Amino acid sequence: MVNFRSVAVVVLLFMVVVTISYIFWQQELRYALPTPVPSSYVAVQINQQVNLPSTISSLKKPVYLHFYNPDCPCSLFNAKHVRELIFSHGDSIAAFVVVPSSVDVRAARKEFGDHLQILVDADQLLAKSCGVYSTPQAVILDTEGKLYYRGNYNRARYCTAQATNYAELALLAIINGAAPPTFDLLASRSYGCELPTGKVENSMSMFKF
């Protein structure tokens, strides 16, 4: 004779396990795996000239672009580290926060402060020019608009491993006039969230507060 109470308990436990597994996948495991490379992706090599908007190409400083999406948990995890980088090196670089839609400007302003310049890259032209297809990603360009560094901030999502603070080490190198540093594959293999699609806007625009 079937014990319906036992069956109900087993079903309930199964549902709990499935729910916990799904949450773990959504919040942890999926971001520990490399971001899928888009089929249309075209790699941009170090020292390659990058097609930039005039607001950036006219600058005479190294350029630091932080690709940020407030809907991406990984972007939120390293925001404190990014703020510290900009605060520490802001006098030596031209820093921009790049968001995928104008609706993300307010969140970026709240996260990084009123003083930063924010670029809206709705059509992903800037991202593609820099070889970026996920967030968070750091891009550093030299004074000639050539790619100096593109990649992750750290091998750890909370940027707690100082020895692998890739973006920070690259910033220090370019400020000191050194050649682009060579890192391991964990620096350049993209992790995090895929750039969102479906947010259609006419063109890139800049917001300065």
C-alpha cells in the first residue's frame, strides 16, 4: 500500500533540492564559467587601433573604460574595487563608465558618483571595437587610442586576490609608461554576464554629471 505521506515528503525534498540547485546556478556557478563567445565576435588584439568616438579619441591621457551593467550580479560584486581604482588613479587617466542603455545611467551614477562621465553604448559599437562581450570588463587604451588592456579585474569575483588584480596592474603599468603587461589566460578569458540585447536606442551618447 502506497504511503502518500512518505511520497509527499520525497516530492517536497526533491523540489527543495531542485530549487536550491537552481539558485546556486543562477547566483554562483554560471558566473564561475567563461561567458559564451558570440558567434559574430571579432577579437581585438593588444596594440590594435580602436575605433573610438570623438569624445574619447581627442583626449591626451590613457583612457580607462569600465563596462558596467547594473543588472549583472558580477558588476555589482566588483563596484567597490572599481571606485577605488578611479579614486586612486583618476588624475592620471580619463575614466568612463560604459552602460548598455540610457535606463542604466541613473544606476551607474548612484554606484560610481556624480562626477564620472557615462557612455551609453546601446548598439554595442564601442564594446565591439574593444573586443568586449561581457560585464564587468576593463579596457585601457593608450594615448594613441590603441588597446593596452582588455579583460577581467581579478581571478576572484570580489577582487580580493591582490596578486591577480589584472586591471589595477595594467593601470599602474600604463601610468608608469611601461609596455602592455602579459597576464595568464584568466585575465583575458571573459567571465560574468553577456552583454544584454533588446535594449534598442539610436546611438551612443555621453552623460556627464
